[in-house]
Amino acid sequence: MLAQRGSKAFGRRGGEAKKAAPAAGKPAAAPKEPAKKLSYKQKFALESLPKKMEAVSAEIGRLEAKLSDPALYAKEPAAHQKLAAALDAERAKLAAMEEEWLELEMLREEIEG
């Protein structure tokens, strides 16, 4: 009976099994092995991210060019703030894309050996 129910049943009655290991009846969880190959979604992201990063970089360049106008802030401070916020958002977007691409590339290299 103790083997089937584990040591907890005996422990409730006040026996010595209370001090037994908490996972007496469960096998230890093995560390998860890396994937054998990239999924379709990962392959697609790995192929499409460089093009998306180029587009975002071009947008960053366009926004920086607009913000480089020294008279913009004097003429339209609200537009300047809007452009600056958009630039920050695009930079964050680019950073996230670069990080995702790097992780996928490292995974691909790990799988290929």
C-alpha cells in the first residue's frame, strides 16, 4: 500500500515517512533537450527578420533626418515630440528584432553543430 500511495499516506498517520523525500513516487525531471530541428515558424522568422530589420532601419533613418532639422522644434514642438517618440519606438522594435534573430541564429548553429 505504501508503495502505491507514496509516503504521504503513512506520514498523515504520524509515522516516520514524513521525513521522506517529497518526490518519492515521482521520477526526477530530466533537463529538456534542445530541439533537433527548427520549426517552420522559426525558419520563416530567421529568413524574414533581416528584411524587416532593414525596413525598420530605413524608417529610423527617415525619422532621424526629419529630427535633424533645427527649426522643427521651434516651429512645431508637438510634432518634434511625436517624431522623437516614434523614433524611440522604432529603435526598441529594431532591438527586439535583432535579439530574436540572434537567438534563432544561435539555435540554428547549435542544431547544425
